[in-house]
Amino acid sequence: MLKKKIKKADAHFLGILILFAGFSMYAVTSYFTSTNDFIENRYVSVLGDGQSVVSTEAIPACYSCPEPKVDFPACGDLWKSGVCPAKLDEVKELFNDVDSSHPHAEAIEVLANQGVVKGYADASFKPDNTINRAELLSVLSDALDADFGGKVLSNCFTDVGEEWFAVFVCHAKEKGWVNGNPDGSYHPGDAVNKAAAIKIIFGAFDYGVCDTVNDSDFSDVKSADWFAPYACKAKQDGIIKSSDIFDPNHQVTRGEFVQMMYNVMKKKGLI
């Protein structure tokens, strides 16, 4: 009689155990299924190859990064070659006036996703507008993750007081990226010409210049010109498009500036 009771108890316990195990398996399966659904709906496709744009479809994002961070199966083998997933809240808004056909699209989108460059409130970037001397230094400071060390950076030029850009301009002056004009001014609202832009970028990233410059490098640059070593190095390293014309007084656009900075950062191994 006692054995029968034990057997009945064992059977009852075994039934409960099987039921519990089945429920646990269902819970685990449901968790992973819902998690995968969440991930797929949480992720967007962003700049994988310089051609793709933000997608509203429920597909994972794969974008270029300095080093592969994770093995993300939905990206296939891409993650092994320096591509990793990006969460929606980590992806900077792409711009409504920069599509894959724009010559500087890749540079703009990569640096936007890294938080280096920003657009306007209307979601535009205005890549073909000129960049001024204040904006340029703001972007460079972000690219280099500038440490202002709690300093009060203001009133460093006669026309730079306590405006929003003062901290960037004064930091750049302190670092030797810019010197200003003989009259003590900086002209922060002026457009930046090509010669000055390259000099400032090279100075900020501690990028070398040519030791020897030939008059034959460019038809419009003489070896005695102050910007000749910078122009020479920019052409030599592919920072600018190879051409016989440098056009030092050309007013640089926002897209062109980002492209030059992007090229320098790639050469330095920063992206």
C-alpha cells in the first residue's frame, strides 16, 4: 500500500516537472523570438557601403566602424571586415539634401554617424554652402574631442568675445591652429579659402607637410607661397583630388571641408 502511494506521488511529481519544463522552454523561446523581433525593428540600415540610406524597413543596421565590435549574425560576414550594427538611438540623423550621388556623401554620413558633423533643424546639411572660420573650428574640435580643461576661453581676438564659437576659436589659437590677422582680428564669419582650410586641418591633426616643393606641382602655386608645403602634401596623399590647379582662394564648401578632414582622419587611422 505504501509503495503504491509513493508511485502515485512520483508520477504526480513527474507530471508537474514535465509541465514546468515545457513552460520554461516556451518562455525561453518566446523571449528570444520577441528579442529578435525587437532588434530587427529597433535597427535601421545606415551607410554600409556609401550607397545605402536610412531605411524604415525592419532590418538590422550594418555600418563602417574602426574595429569590429560584435558578431552580429544579421550582418553576415560584414562584421568581420570592419562593419558593425548600430542601434537607432546611436545613429545620427542623415540629411535630406545629401544622397548617395553627392560627391561627399560617404564622408558626410560617416562623420555624422560619429557625431563629428551636424546638420540644421530642418534635417539638411547644406553641403554646397560655404563654411565660415568659426564653424570650421567647431567641427575640428568635435572631431578631435577637444579637452578645454575647464578654462575660460573667450576674448582671444578683437572680434571674438563670448559668442558661442569663442571657446573653439580661442582653443584653436591656444593650440596654434590659427593665428588671426595682423590687426588682432579673426573674422569668424568669413568664408574659409582652400589654402587656409588645409593649413588649419593639417595643424589640428598634426599632419606633416612636404619638405621640398616643386613649382611643377600646381600651375597656380609657387614654391615660395606660404601654403605650398600644405598643398603639395594634400595632393601627394590624396587629401584633395589630383589636379594641376590648386585654386588656393577657392571658398571651401561644407561638403569639401568634411571630405578633406575625413581623408586626413583616414590617413591618420582615426576612422
